[in-house]
Amino acid sequence: MKVTVLQLDIEWGNPIANINHAESLMSHAANSDLYVLPEMWSTGFATEPFDIAENEEESISLKWMKDTAKKKACAICGSLAVKTSDNSFRNRHYFIDGKNGTFSYYDKHHLFRYGHEDTYYQAGEDHTIVSYCGIRFLLLTCYDLRFPVWSRYSDSLQFDAIICVANWPESRQNAWHILTHARAIENQAYLIGCNRVGDDHYSHYRGSSMIVSPIGKTLDICSSNTESSITQFIDIDKLLNFRNKFKVLEDRDIF
């Protein structure tokens, strides 16, 4: 399965401009099965969502994701700041399956208290695993990456790859590198990490979006501080053979 990570330089509060950024990067990575966008890719990380979060039912960003996935017969995922029908704000990570005409979403569980994300947004309480092209993807969003119990492979939470979309600042870049690899190794799973580059009112972002193998090897990584993309193949047969041969998951602790 062919996966492309789109590392955007997000323009603050400008969905149309950010859609154009995404389309430009996608044009250089044609025919992928899955395209991954960063956290709040259409607006920037808006901890105060008033006047910037889109109404979910009218979201041009979500509509673009659905229309593009259908047109390209691919999947597109990434999170958006949305106001839902119950008037709550959510940091909602969408997975649009254009091949089957379906979509799923995950509401960020660990809201970033340090940045006051928890003041206005409502946390999700459930995991989301999406099956696509024979691979089971666990969806995570940014700060979730720091909490290994939440993303631990178990009898009730079985997956083959983790997709973590993020706005992870340069000041904590070392943690980004370590935690992406740790989550891959401990779960014997691929880790697809999509971060942004550029600046907002709060931070500088250097990117380092990457795809990590189940043994913790960096298969590819985006250039730092540059809007760019990477593409890699996810080999489910190779993963299953590795898990069957080196049965670490059978010795895991039960929480």
C-alpha cells in the first residue's frame, strides 16, 4: 500500500490557501492509496476556536477531503477544528475512504492542557481504528503520542499501523523523534507521523514528518523547515511475518 505524508506550511485561518498547498503537494505524489495531512491542517492549531473553527456540516475543508478522495479513488486523513451539531468544538481527525465512499473520525482524547486546548474543546472518549486496503489504522492526534497506554495494542485494540497527525513545535522536537519510534517499536506497528512546518502565533514548527517501520527504523523523513512530502510502501505481509516470528506482543503487560 502506497502512503504519502503531506508536510504543510499552514496559513493561519485560511482554509482555501491550505487546500491549495495540499493540492500542490499531492500533484507531485500521484496515485498514492493514502494521503496524510497534519493536525488542524486547514487553519493552524487554534486553541481558541471562535471565528476560526468550521461548522462541520458546512466545512469546505471536509468537503474538499471527501471530493478529492472520491475523485482520486484514494483515502485522505487529517484533523480539523470543527463545531459539531451539538455546538461543541472538536479537534476531529477524519479518515475519508474515497474508494468505498465512507468516512470515519477520531476526536482527540488528550487535549493539550499546556496550550489551553481543553478550555474550549471537548475530548473524545473512544479509539478509532479504520480498516483500509487490508490494513488496520489506529488514529491519533499530536499530544496523544505521549500516552502509551492509550495507544497500546491489545486484544480489544488491534491494529497494524498508527497515524499520528500533529502540530508539534520545534522546542519539543526531540520528544517527537523519540515517541514516534517508541510507539512503533512497542506495538510492532508502522508509525505514520505527519507534522507541519512554518510559524503561528505561538510556535515555530520544523516538521520532520516521517514513516517508521515496526522495528523502529525511519523509512523516510521530510526535510526540516520545508513544505514537502514523502511516499513509502506499507507491507502488511512483511509486518505479519515479523509479528509471527518475533512474538513480542504475546508477552505484553495487560492493563
